[in-house]
Amino acid sequence: MSGTASAFETIHIRSVPDTMADSDCLPNADRRSPPHPRPFPREGGREKCFGAWMRVAILPVTLMAIVLSGSVNASLADENHPAVLVLRDATIFDSAAGKMLPHRTVVIAGDVIEAIGTPEQPAKIPPKARTIDCSGRYVIPGLIDAHVHLVHLADRTHVTGDEYLPLFLAAGVTSVRSTGDAIVAEAGVDRFSRAHPDRSPRVFLCSPLIDGATPVHKDVGWPLVDVAQVPGFVDDMAAWNVTTLKIYVGTPRTIGRSVIELGHRRGMIVTGHLGLYSAQDAVEDGIDCLEHIWSVFNYSIPGEVAGKPNHRADLDLQNPRCQALVTQIAKSPTVVDPTLVVFRNMIYLHDLPEVQEDPDLKLVPARMKRYWDAYRDRSKLMPETRDARQREIAKYQELTGILHRAGVPLLAGTDAPEPYVTPGFSLHQELELLVGSGLSPSAALQAATLNNARLLKQEEKLGRIEKGMTADLVILRTNPLDDIRRTRDIESVVRGGLVVSPSDLLRLVPKE
Ligand SMILES: [Zn+2]
């Protein structure tokens, strides 16, 4: 059993830096002006800073070329983007109430929902509107993935943003929240998305990963070692129109507290994949979001059991330390983004047949899959540790359910494109895992729509089907409240009033 435990711990420790390179980016959907690069750090040497920028600036060159060449299919866009689009007699998901409303007619003018008609109060329909008969169909708000990485993970697989963005939209994911990347490259992906709304989700940008003196991730980490560096960093992020600042594992409380305070002053959201900075301290200091269930679980372990064999797999979540932390979070404005799917598919259980044989894996370019398989082969998960690994994932789900029942708002995020976390489609797996954790299908859908939009400060535009909201919608053939897996039963996706079909989008993703 000691061999088992040590193999498990090895995976545990190594996989934190190698795979959980998060960055939170909250892009501003309203931004119209392009980001303007400014030298990043004021302290610590211009040369170091410039060198880092040069490294991160190389990748987006290809992307920029694609953006500038312009490849929107104009005829497709015109036909599917009428001045007025009407979804007639749909059953729509009211994400605020968490229930379905039958016989609604959604009138979309341009990219905005102009009216919602009912049998009692029919909406006015202009004569030249394009009408889609939605009787027997279920319309939900466009899904939002609260945790993705736009560049550095794809970079490792030699896949560029333009090649995998269609996967999100094909899965009904109309917005993605970056959780950390090199800002220049991220901004390039964002520009591609704006130029190609027929194949891209909306992008919300994030800072690089704020870390200690030696960042865990050399490609996307940014060291902040003195509180005097924080104002300059926050100013630069604001100049890039970043929505989210992300604190990473090497950030101590002194720096983290300053990032939260100054970030809030600039209207930004501060999130954390915590390490040195405890959840108890970060919540007390007013952090907006905790990334990964680890950022709660790791601070719920009593000192007397820490380090014992399989203590994580066997943790009693009723222990006083865990209960006190859950209560503290529930009383605070902090929300939690569990990202259960990355723990199962990538870190702990990629040796399960259901992960390896998942049909979603066939959707990504072969380059990406080859990198994922190389990661799997390096990881060498041991069969004899599988039982403990499965029990640990079950604990993560149990804690997710405890947080939900305590009233902590949960987000739905994935960490795509980490290995075996398929862009877009992994969000449907996350929804299943949330339901498996005790959320109702309605609550899971609320997490992926309303809660994610609220965290992004987009609740007046995204996440609900109401008059005045942006027309990001997914038309389903069956009712997802009967079975959450039906969120995959997509007939078409509406992105800002533009109708796109999943099969057309999947054809845009290279096979090789
Ligand atoms: Zn991440």
C-alpha cells in the first residue's frame, strides 16, 4: 500500500504545476478598441520583462495573419443572420427561476432579444423576419465555460485558437472565461473571435498567473514579489481590458490582498487557484472566486490527518475545519468553480475506459490528442491506486454538494484544453458531474448560464433569455431538466442572433 500511496502522491504533486496552469481572464465583451501593449512591470528590470513579452508574442503572429486575411463566409453569415429572427413557440429556460416556460416566441433584432411573446400577449413579428419553428424544442441561454485557457495549453499541442474555437460553439458554449494566459496572445485569440463570430465564442480575458519569485508556469506565470509591484501590474491589466486577475499558488497573502483591493478598485474580478494563500484568508480578504475544488478541499483537512496514507480519499468532510470553511464561504460573496471534469479526465482517472474511449476525444485535431496521450503515458497512473483515486474524486463531488446546499453559488468550468478535457464538450461532462454531486439539472444549468454571467458582471447581457439580453441561445431537441445529458442534443446555436449548426462548425476543426 505504501507503493500505491507514493505513486499517487507523485501524480498529485507533479500534476499541479504541469496541468493546472490556470489563468483567469475576464475579457470585456463590450470592448471595441484593440488592446494596446504597454511595458508590463515597472520594477525588476525592463530587459526581463521585454524578453518575456517577446516569448509570448511569438505565437499570436500566426493568429494575427489569419485575422487579417479575413475568412468569414459572407453568404453563410447573411443567410443565417437576418435583420429579425423569430424562434416560434419554444419552451424556454428561465434561468433566474430555474424552470421551463412553454409557448414562448423569441423575437431577435440584430444581436439582441427584442421581445418575448406569450399566448396571452403575442409579440409583434415584422413581415420579413426569418422564423424557426421551435414547437417541441427547448431553448436555453448560451452556455458559458468559466474556466478555459486560450493559448498556452493549445500551444503545447501545436494547435492555434482559430482551429479549436469552433468546438466551443458547436457544443453550445457561446462565451468562455479565460483563467490565465499570456496577455498578448490571448488578445489575438479575442480579436479572432470578434472577427469570426460565426465560429467563435465570446472571449473574456484574464491576466497571466500571478505567482511567486519563480512561477510554476514559466510561460504564463508572472512574478509579483513586492506589494509595490502590484499597482503597476493592475494598471497594465486594466489597460489590456482584462476582466479577471488570477492569483496562483506561489502568491502570499500580502500580495494577494493587495491584488484584490486594487483589482476591485479598477472594477476587475479577482480569482485564485490557491497555494500559499489560504482559502480562509483569501475569503476574508474578499476574493471573488476560488478556482478548482482543491482551493476549498486543500484547506478543509485537519492538521492531525494531513499526510496520513489516503487521507484525501478518506477525508471526513464533516470535520470542524471543513464545516467552518464552508460556513465562512457561504456567508461571503465568494463563489466556487469546482472544475470537476479536469480532476477526473486529466489528473486522477484518465486510465478509466470511459475517459479513454470517450467519443468527444475524436473531435479534436490529432495533434492535440497525441499530446494528451503523451501526457497520459508520462503520468503512469498505477492500477492499484485507482480505488483511492476514485474515492478522492467522490470526495470532491461530495464537497461540491455540501457547498451547493450551504448556498455557495457554483460556477461551471472545465480547464479545457487540458488533456482529455475537450473544448466545449467537456462542459457537458462538467454539468453531469455537478448533477452527480447533488445539484438538480436546473441548478447545474443555472451554474453554466446565470452564475457564470454574474461572475463576469455580464448578468445584464448574458445568461438569461429576456428582453434586452444578447441573443446567445442554444436550441435543444429534448428537455435538459429531465436529463442533464440532453444539453448535448443541440439542433442549432444562436450566437448574437447568428444561427450556426454544430455539424458545420465541427467541419471547421482540422482532423490532423
Ligand atoms: Zn486552469
